[in-house]
Amino acid sequence: MRVLFLTHTVPYPPVSGERIRTWSLLRELRERGWSVSLFALGPEEGAEAPAELAEACDDFLVATPRVRARARMLASVVRRRAFHETMYLDAEAAERLRAWPGLAQADVLVASLFTFPYVSAGLRRRTVLDPHNAEGRRLASMAAALGRTPRGVAARLQVGPVTRFEADAVRSVARTLAVSREEATVFEGYAPGRVDVVPNGVDPDERRFRPEPPAEPEMLFVGSLDYGANVDAVRFLAGAIAPLLRTPGARLTVVGSNPAGAVRSAAEAAPVPVDVKGHVPSVEPHFRAARALAVPLRFGGGTRLKILEALARGVPVVTTSIGREGLELEDGRHLLVADEPADFARALDRVLTDDELCRALAAAGFAAVRERYSWHAAGAVLHDALTRVATEAGSRS
């Protein structure tokens, strides 16, 4: 059978949560005998698609939408429409997709909320929606965290339109994927019995587990640095948490693509040394050097791949309740959870100075990830869900 993924970014290199998920799942399906096609938006006009796409996909089409995403997002806020409806929708790209043989040949489609507008009504009975987050819920948490700031007000204005758009999309497709049981509950409210939990994962066997913590008190933050939740987390870490640290010599390394100006400003003003690396060829050296991964997220959705990646390497994690949300990981056993700046700083100080705690968290975290969060297991659930949709759609044709 043939599956067609529709994504609003090219999934290689897999440098963000959305890209890592898409890249991992399409490879899992191909290993299970699926023919995999990919329709992706981007990169810039004239840029070549990564050669790795030809190795992972049977065929692919990369279209460059001629849109101004930020302008469309602002317009959506003003017009009280979900920004997913138009943010990446481009008439020329849509026409290329309609004319592409990969669309006609697909037995089942996998689309995100951003690419759902590219799916015609006639194809929705063979479409599986992979939203990555319960978007209405994510925006509500963002509005609560940011209050009356411009971004907080914009998020609050989008909660209603996005929730309605998300609900309509979930109701109209064959099935919807959720990354956690909590988010599955949201989608089940829209389409009972048509939701599958396909969690985010990691490949523990491909990661180098670190049995001993490094001596230096280095903290690490990893994430796309133009994504609002990550920008806010870095500012929170550098401006509210770092001043309360008591560990001598503590320092922070920040790794991620496209560092926003606010990230660099926060780094310069922090009371501890902060090294903003930006995009790096590999995160491995930074995980090996880090005593702890700090994930002080105050809003967001889905589940945090960065936490799974750290635990698979034996790197202890300190995060917030929002950061841990959706992951079946226990505070004090697999990681440390703290929401207030003083509590977060104390948790970091513990990990930066207590070798026995580091070893215990590393061992328990690694075991939990290996047991519950592998891409192989997620791929098996996705395979079954897509097979069911393709079979049912074929029987109705």
C-alpha cells in the first residue's frame, strides 16, 4: 500500500519535533513494506531538496509556497479565523499537488493541521490527521502563561477559531493521531472511536547512554529558537531562574536553529555565562557535555521530544509540569519537575552537584524511555491505523 505524507516543512534534516516525528514515522512505515510519498512545503525558491529524501521516500514533491506566513497569521487574528487555514496555503502549490501522480496513487494520506487545507473533501475519508498538538489547548496554555502581552492577547483571540477549525478537521477525516492519552481525550470529544495514540519516540539503541555525569556544572537547552514556547523558555531560564542558582561555575549552552533576537538578548543579560550556539551539525557533543537538560516550558502542546532524547542518552532532565505533560514519567524518579523559578533553580542545583542523584535519574529515565517510547512501537500503531483506513476506504470505492 502507498501512504502520502503532507507536511508544511521538509522533514530533513530532522531538527525540530515536528520534523523528527515525520521523518521517524515515514521511515518506520517504509520498513514495514509501505510505499512512501511525500509532499512538503519549502524550502526557499531555487534551493535543492535534501538528497536524503530520495533514500527515505519512493517519490516526493517539494513545492515552495509564495506566502508571507507572519502577515497571514496577523490577518487571521484580526479576522478571527484559525491561522492554520491560510498560513501555508498557496494556489500554485495546491495545483501542483492535484496534478502530481503521487496524490492519485495514495491509498491513505497523513496531513497536519497546516496541510489539511490542501486535502479536498473527496479525499478526507482516506485521510489521517496528525496534528502533533491539540492546538486549541496549546493556545489556551499560551494565553494563560503570557497574559496581556501582545503574544498572549493574540493567542487568546485564536483559541476559539483554532478550536473550531481543529474540531471540524478531526470530525471530517477517517482517523486522528494523538501523541498522548491526554490529547487523545480532546480529539475523542470530536470524533469518538476514531483516535489512535501514536506517541513521540526515540531510538534508544541508536543513542550513546552515558553512565557517569560530567564533572562540569553545564546546563543545556535544546529546541528551535524561533518557536515561541522555546523563546519564552530561554528567557524564563536566563532571566528568572538563573539569578537564583547557587552552584559555582554554572553555565548554560543553548542549541537550536534560527535564534530569535530575544534569545540572544536574554543570554547577554543573564547572570551566568550563556553560549547561544544556534544550529549545530550534531547535538551529540552538547548532550555529552551537559550535566542536565533544562526544559522550563511555560506553555505548549504535544510531548517534548527533547526530554526523550536526553533520557535516552542518560542526561538528567529538569522541567515544568507543562514540559512533562503527556509523558508517563514520574517526578523524582525519572526526572525533576518544578514550576516556580526558585523551585526550578533548586532542582538544577541538585542535579549540578549530586552525582548519585544524576546516576539514579539517568538509569530510571533510560529504562522508562526504552520501555515506553520507541519509534518502532509507535510505527506499529501507525501501521495498523493506516491499514484500517486504507482498507475501509478501498471497500467503499
